[in-house]
Amino acid sequence: MAARKQSTKRKQPSKTKRGTSRKSSSGRSARQPSDALALLRADHQAVQQLFQQFEKTRSEDRKAALAEQICNELTVHAQIEEEIFYPAVREAIREEDLIDEATVEHQSAKDLIAQIESGGPQGELFDAKVKVLGEYVNHHVREEQNEMFPQVRKTKLDLKELGQRLQQRKMELMEGGAGTESSSSSALTGSRRKNQAAKTTKHRQKSEGIVAAITRGIGLARE
């Protein structure tokens, strides 16, 4: 009996250790990315998961919400890279062509994002445009992570400080509405409203111009 009690007592500390291990593991997962490259990798992974969800869903409302989030995430990501990351990297690595190519890829993605946002879920080739955007992003991610990031890691850049700047700017843009993660399609709807308002204004101006021309023709404009 005494021997059994002693073995039971020995087992108890090991349980406590396992519990502590789980806590520390969950604590690490909740932390912010350690540096600039970790932050950008996390962004890449997050948006790629959104594209995967878009491919799987059949709900039109869900597709609209995912497309909105994808566009917002990519817009913010591209902006912090262009404002902060690329200028720093351009000064630090030899192959500046990598930055030039990445910038061009950003522009191609932005053009497609604009088409998706302006057309909305009911727009022409909506699903196809989101899918092609995903292919652009996958190609861009591969080149950055396989070619650019390894070179950046070898430089003397303070990647931790650079990551803090990226995170701060990202938060500013997200709070400003550029990267909100709402589940509705309000951004896409807002874009359609803006386009419709612009068309209405243009049509009104055109109509007013015709009326003025007719008025001048019959001599009423002199009065």
C-alpha cells in the first residue's frame, strides 16, 4: 500500500508539467509576429486561407463577405509593404529587380481588386476574377518567401523594429476602414453605390447640357 501511494505521488508533478506546457504553448500562439518577415508571412497565410474558403463555399452571401475581406486584407498588406518594407529592402539587398517585380505584381492585383469591388458579387465574371486574384497572390507569395525573404534575412536590417513599424501602420489602416473584417458585403455595396451615383451625376450633367443647348436654340437663354 505504501509503495502504491508513493507512485501516485510521483505521477502528480508530471500532470502539472503537462498543464504548464499547454499554457506556455497557447501563450506563444497569441503573441504578435516576432519580426517583419514573420508578420508578412502571417498575412500571406491568412489571405490564402480566405481564398481556400472562397473556393469551397457555394453561398453567394458568404462569397461576397469573403471577397470583401480578401480585398481589404490585400489592400492593407500591399500598402504597408510599399510604404515601409520595400523601401527598406531596396536599400539592403543587391537584387533590386525583386522589388520592381513585386511592385508590378501589386499593381496587377490592385487592378483586379478594383474590378471585384466595383462589380460586386453580381458583376461579370466575379468568381473567375477572385480565383485569378488568388493565383496572382500565390505566385507573389512564392517569389517573396522563396527569393526575397532569404536575402532580407541575411542583411543587417533590424527586422524586429521594421516589424513593429509594419504592425503599427497596419493597425492604423485597419482602424481607418481599409482592412476591416466585417462579415457583410457593405464595402462592395458601397462601391456599387458610388459608381451608380457617379453615373447618375454624369447623366444629369449631360441632360442639363442638352436642355441648355435647346434653350439657346429657341432664344429663351437671352431672357
